[in-house]
Amino acid sequence: MTEGEPMAGGERMICEDRVVIVTGAGRGLGRAHALEFACQGAKVVVNDLGVERDGTGGSRQAAEDVAAEIRALGGEAVAVVSDIAADRGAAEVVRAALDAFGRLDVLVNNAGFLRDRMLVNMTEDDWDSVVRVHLAGHFLPLRHAAAHWRSEKKAGRSVAASVVNTTSGAGLLGSVGQANYAAAKAGIAALTLVAAAELASYGVRANAIAPAARTRMTERLFAETMAAPEDGGFDRMDPAHVSPLVVWLGSADSADVTGGVFEAVGGRITVMEGYRHGPTVDRGTRWTPADIAPAVRALLDGAQAPEPVYGG
């Protein structure tokens, strides 16, 4: 079957034969993404270290189980248990895609964990470990995948690749008690914009999602919001509801979409609009400190009020 051909029931698989890496794919959102890509015809590299919610421990089982689940459904998948926040581990997961399937078309950066603390209680290790897994864990796989795609382009081979990064409302709006996580996720949004600009000439697109769903990272922190409905109604926090957007962004159907940040919650998709130039005043010469207050207050009066910080 080729891309665009209808499946049984009249639907078509929009990622037929595309090769996809999903990091953090052993549970939660990553698992849902991996399964949806497989259902849409993709060959999937399932990456996960199998760590606990705070990043401690580790096990091969989570990645192996999801890869086995995909194969049981008739799809193709391999499990790669490597630390994508380290250069060697990131290189290994890209190499695994090329070794197993001969190509790479989509990179979904999803891996991460939490160590929530208020600022005055946060340790240096809390900061470094969370920033590392989210920010380096996006940058390093992206760098190795981009290097491969650049080589392909320079060799004269066609490239139509897609990167889907995972930011968060915490990074876009802020979140009390999550300074490390919010800072890393804000960095991922900026990284996405830079990647979209720098990699376009190689045939690579980059977008980001800001999902809200029930995962190990959210089910305790936002227990009431994340709970499944008791009446059997639409479970808007099921992570599977985020995955169709991720799969579409990874498909050829979205070939003209890059540099976007999309919030995905249940059945709702929102284009997030980030920093842009707002009200401006230019006096044409140097300001004095005494003149700043009335000028800036006038600008603020004409600006949109910021959305509230989560938990504020």
C-alpha cells in the first residue's frame, strides 16, 4: 500500500512507509503517538529509558512492550533504550532508524520527567536534571537527525522530513512550582522556531505541540482536572486525543506547515501566538530614567494583558 491509498473502511493511512522516531514512547503521550503512527502506516522506532516519574531508575521493558504492541497489530517497530539527552544516546536512536528501516522521515521529541519544587526549595540537581532531559533531550536527537537530512540533501536525494517537538503551556504561560520544567519548555518553543528557519533549505519542517493529557507527570499534579469522567462520557484528557495532530504534522499532508506551536487538549486545537511586537514608542534619542515610567505605562495600557500563570 502506498501513501494516500484508502484503508479498509475508506480511510487512508497518511504516514504509509514513513519512518518515525518517538522519544519517551514507553508510556503516556509517547506511547499514544507511537501507536497512532503505526496505525497510520509508519515504521516506528520506540525510544524510552523506562525511568520513573522523577527520572530515577530505568528499564528496557517499557520500550520493548510498546514495540511488541505495534508488531502485534501488524506494524513494524524496534525498541531503542538509549539516553537521548546524551550525545551518544541521541546518535544511537537515529542510527537505529537507519539500520532497521533504511531511512528517517519524522522525529517526535517527547521524552521528559518532572521534579517540581517552588523556586526557593529547588536544588541545582532538580534544575539541571529537568532542563537536561527536556532541552538537551530535544536538541541532541534533532541535531543528529538534521545532520542526516543535510547529508541526504547534499547527496541529491529528496528529503521531506518533519520534526515535532513537545513544549507545554507551562513553558508558554508559566507554571507555579515548575520553574525548571517551564524554563526548559520555553526553550523548546524557541528551539522549534530556529529549527524551522535553519532546516527549511534541507527539506525539513519543525513544529511544536503543547499538549494537555493524563500522564504520569500530570495525573497527580492536576488530579481533579485529569480524572476520567465517571459517567463514561468523552475523556478529553486521554493522551490518545493529542496524537492525531502529531501524526498529521509528521505526514506529507502538512508539507506547508512549519514554525507553528499548537496546543492540543482533547478535541480542541489552538494555534498559540507567541511574542510579537506590540505597542512601541521611539523618541529618536536617548531616554532618561525619569522619562521611562510614563512612556512604559502608556505602552502597557495599550498592550494585551498576559494570560495568567498556571497555579497563580
